[in-house]
Amino acid sequence: MILTRLASSLAAIALLLLPSFALGQQPKAEETKDTVTELAKKGYAQFVNAVSKTDLLDKVASGDVTVIAPNDKAFSGLSKAQLDALLADKEKLTAFLGHHIIEGKHTISSMKKAEVKTLSGSSVQVIVKDGQFTIGTARIVRSDLATTNGMVHGTDQFLQMP
């Protein structure tokens, strides 16, 4: 009987000491993924697809960047012909998507204090109007999604090129 209780106690202690991933749960450190992984699973798969057709993918995947990503709904506003034309022109696509990517990690709060320069060389700034955060005409629908290598802010439409 003592051995049974001892074995039960040891089993209970072992369960408490096992890492959470051994029980089918993700450990806290693994909850935040890289920017590309987060974008793909949060409703920005079309943006990831477009970025993958440019030389910006490595930058977004591993660089210290802030991505202002149009959501999949924004992409669905394009006709198939428009989307095909955009994806077919790598140079134009790179410049267009570069307007949505910023060096370094920038929260929405820091972006409303000053303009920040995009990879395309243009500047963007968050404006608060009627309690809504916007960049140009694009409304911020998801903000401050921290990833292991950056920050993501989702928009309901593409940022307008200057």
C-alpha cells in the first residue's frame, strides 16, 4: 500500500514537472511565430502569397520589420485579371508591397507620433479619426500583433502609393 501511494505520488509529481508541450500544449515561447507564419494564419495568406513572389520574402520572414498587411478581403476586391497582372510584374509588385513594409518594430502608437519610411522609400503615418486608426484610406483592423521578428498591423485595403 505504501508503495502504491508512493508510485501515485511520484506519478503526480512527474506530471506537474513535465513541460506543457508534453501534454499536447504549446509552450509559451512557441506561441509567437515569425511574421510570415502569423500573417498566413491570421487572414493574410494572399499577402504572404504576393510577398513570396518577390525578393521581400526573406526580409519579412527573418528581418526586424513592421508589416502593414492588407487582409485577404482587400485582395478579394481585385479582379482576377488585376491580381494576375500585379503578381506577374515582379518589379511593380516589389515596389507596391515594399510600401507596406517598414524597417524595425513599430507599434500603432509609435506610428501615430511620426511618419515612418517604408522599404519603397515612401512615408506613412497612422492617423486617428473618429476613434479609428487609419493609414491614408486604409483602416487598421488588427494592430500590434507582435511576432518573433517584427510587428504586424492588418488593414482592410491596400495602402495607396504616393
